[in-house]
Amino acid sequence: MLDNQYVAKIDVGTTLMMLPQIAWVCPALCAACWPISCKGMTGLTCRRIAMEKGTPHLPAVLAIVTDMGKASREQGNCIVKEAVAAMMSFWDAPFRLVQDGVYASVLEAGGMQVADWVTSTPFNAQLASLFPIGDSSKMTEEMYVMREQQVTQECQEAFAAVQHFENTHGLVLSNMSPGYVQQRPVLISRLLDLSSKLSLRDEVVHDAVLLMDRTASQAKQVPEDVLPLVGVAALIIAAKQGDSSDRVPTNAEIEQNTELPATAVAKMEWNIRGLLTDDISAISTMRCLKVYLERLGYRYLDKQDVYGMAGFAIMLAVESLYDLSLLNCRPSVVAAAILYAERRLRGAVPFWPSMLSKLTGYHDMSTPELTVAVRVAQKLSRKLVYAQMYKEQLIQLAGQAGPSAAPVSLVPELASGPPGASAAPPPMVGHGVRAHMAPGAGGVMAGPLSAPTGACVIAPPPPPPVVHSVMQPTAPHAAGHAPATGQWQQGRYDHLAQGASSVAAPPDTSGLVVGAAAAGSAGPGTAGGPQQDDGAAIKALTQAMQGLATGPRSMQTGGQAALEQWQRLGAGGEEGGEGAGPVR
């Protein structure tokens, strides 16, 4: 029981699990306002009191209490406790832990501190991230039900395509040469930068990385000077087989941005198709993540709520490209782990929503494969740079004065900007920051967070196209090439996940750019040592994702000599043979 020093308290143990999420509960006028506090409104009531009547009208000390409640056996009170603590910590709330037990905890803050917080822009940002609200004021109940049924059906069809792809494709990790494993982070950074310059959607570059991995795992060996050409060709293939709305880079754009002959890229495309027997399908982690976000309803949110729900997860999906240990996990599993980890870090309950559990069949996050993926995702989510970038951008959106405010860029130009360019929008967290959330438009498997080129305004995705673009069949490239058949069994994933990796992976390569002599950039959290400030960490992240130190000129290969080397490469056996791992 609380001492008399607490003027007001709130018991969240019996209510939190019944709500989608509670950003925080401020207990002023608790008895009168409790019915609406279940809608997250008690904190807003305190805000109104602070703004209209002043801080003296709030209690001197406020407390948040998580205890066992009346039906704690069914309510998972440990989750309640963890979620509330995570919310307070992630958003730097004034509440501090003063009492901690197995089930119960008490967090307290002074009335003046709470008043300052609830009237601040970060508080608005927190509400947007935990209470995304769609505009359904003009919808009847029948219209809402029809919309929900449509989204459910589309997501089920999309996830069925995901499962088919995962059941029929795999990676032979043991065939990946040491040179490719070493150069892979650099290649990914270059592809991210090239994709941004060509205004391709983020799914395209993620699919390209998957195709590049499949190519490296099928070939017996890939000369290192050929690898940049393989990456560019994979990106062009991924762009060509995307949605009908996707733009395909022209030959002039390819040559201008890569300094590679368009004929060499076309020849490499042909070689990749031949090596993969024309089975160039790719459903990456990013596409799976977009399916989950679509099921959660992000299509119908405004730009602030879209970013609040999806921004952090998108950042982690980009960073997950670099982590070799995730090559042993299916794309759908990696996407699930990313969403679970970032929601848990933010205190958004339930950490894994039941609608996604029903969609995917992933009911238990402690299975071996999910355990591996969740562990990596949690490691990535705890990197300070991502949380800072996410919060700064969301606060900036929350601070805009309504729909007429200037657009906020997810991909602001560097401080200098290109020649003749107009003034860049305000950066997220300082000069030179540029997060790789590639622009574009799409549907269930391609819901963007940004608009094409230029300002890259966060906006709700357009109405959904038909989901057939999820896994479009590829036209035959040569009569002699037959589509690949299923390569490994569904049950192999758990065995692989327990083994952590089918190849000897170097220590923690997530986000680390290594290998090339010309690459002076470091991955997130690697530059400047442990004492670096946040600005240095953000700059390192930017360089890693952009490949700034490995500009277009470094993408040159040996021209015709490289192509001749590629012609001598052979296939490395069937996909999914011994040592195969899931694609991502």
C-alpha cells in the first residue's frame, strides 16, 4: 500500500492487458476520470488541467502502480510491469522506479515535472506511436467491417505467397566464398545508396540483396572484382520484377550512377538468370514486414501515426540486412522478430499482436528459430542511434502545426546537397543524416513510408492494388531453363536456428562495413570508440548505409575481363542441399 505522501495513484495491474497499449496514466481526478482513462485519456486530462488551470492544480506527487490486480493469473502482470517501465524509459518520462517487486512496482514523479512533460511535444509523439488512430469518423459499422475483411483477406493471400516462397527456396551458405562474406556489408551499403539515387522502393533493394545472396550461394566461386556487378544486376532484376508501378532504371541512369557499362550489367543479368535457372523470385524481410504492418492497419493512418507504428521497425529491417546470423532464418521470421523487438522496447502491448499470431501461425516466440531472430533483433533495437533517430523524427512530426505544415523528409539531402538543388528539409537529428527508407508506392507487400523523390514526405499508403504482385511469375528467359523445385523441408528451420549458423560467421558484423581499402566508413556504433557522442554514432550509421566512402567509381569491375571470369563459374549444386539455410 502506498504511503500518505502520494496524493494520487493509479493501479494499472487490472486494466493494462485489456488495452491495445497505454502510453502512461496520470492519476489526477482518478475517480472521476477512470472510465475514460481506459482510452488513454487520463494523461490528456492532466495536460488540460496543467494548461488551463496551471501546475498548482495537479497533485504534488503522482505514482504509477503495477500490482497483481484481481485476476493476475490471467493477465500476465509481468508483461504489464515491463511494458509500463519500457514506456517510461523509452520516452524519457519523469517517472522513476522507487519500488520494485516480482509482480508489483511503483514509479513516481513530481507534479511539476509531469506537467512539463504532458505539455511537451515528445508527449504528443509518444501518444502517436502507441495510439495510432485512423480516420474512421465517416465510416459506418458496415463499412468498417468490410474494410477489415478486405485487409484480412489480402494479407492472408500475401502471407500464403510468402510461405510458398520460403518452402521452395533456400540458401547454400557453405557455398558463399569468404571473399563474398567479407565484401557483403560493403555491397549492401552501395546498393542502398544506389537504390536511393534511382528512387527505387525499399522492398526492391531488399529483394536485390536476397537475389545477390542466392547467386553467391549457388556459384562455386565469385571473383571479388565481379561482386559489384552482381549486386547492380540483382538490383535491376528486382526492379524489373516488382509491381507494375515500379520504375526500372534506364541504361543512362545505370551508367551515370555506377560507371558500369549498361551492356555489362545486362550480360550479368543474363548470367544470374541462367545460374538460378530463371527462378529469380524474391520475397525479402521488408516485404514480410509490410504485410504485418498492413494487417495492423497502417494504410489508414496519417503520416505521423504511420511513422510512429512503422518507422523504428523499418530502420531495424535495413540494419538486419548486414547481420549474417539472420541468413539462417526465414524472412517472415526475421520480420516478426523485428516487430516484436521494437514494440517490446517501446512498451507497445501486446508485443506480438494476436492478429499477427493468427496470420502467421507464430504463436510462441520461444521456438528455436524465433529465439535466434529475436535475440539479434533485440540487439539491434538497443543501439542508441536508432532510438534517437526514431524519436527525433516523430517529435518533429508531432511538432508540426497541422496539415499545412512543411513536409518532413525521411531522406534529407546532405548539408551541401547536389549542385543546383533546392534547400533541403530539416534533418532528423543533425546535418548529413539520411535514413534509407526508399520512396515509392505500393500495396500490401509494398506500402511505402515516403513519396517518390525529392521531399520524401511521409504519407499514408494509397489504396491497395491487387496482391498478385507479391510473387509475380517471371517470363522464361531461355527454353532450356526450368523453374527450380522445392529444396528443403519446413522442419529444417528449427535445426538450423539451434545451430545459430551454417557457416563460420565473423563476430557481430551487423552494420559493419569491412573489406574494401577504399571504404573508410564504419557501421553503426563502431566509429569513435565507446566514448563517442550521439552525433558521431549517427554519422557512422549514415556512412554505413549510404556507402559514402565507396562512391560510384569504386563500383567499377574489370569490364570485359570480369564478365569472362563469370562465364567460367559453375553452379554450386542444388539450392537447399546440405548446409542450406532459409532465405531472408
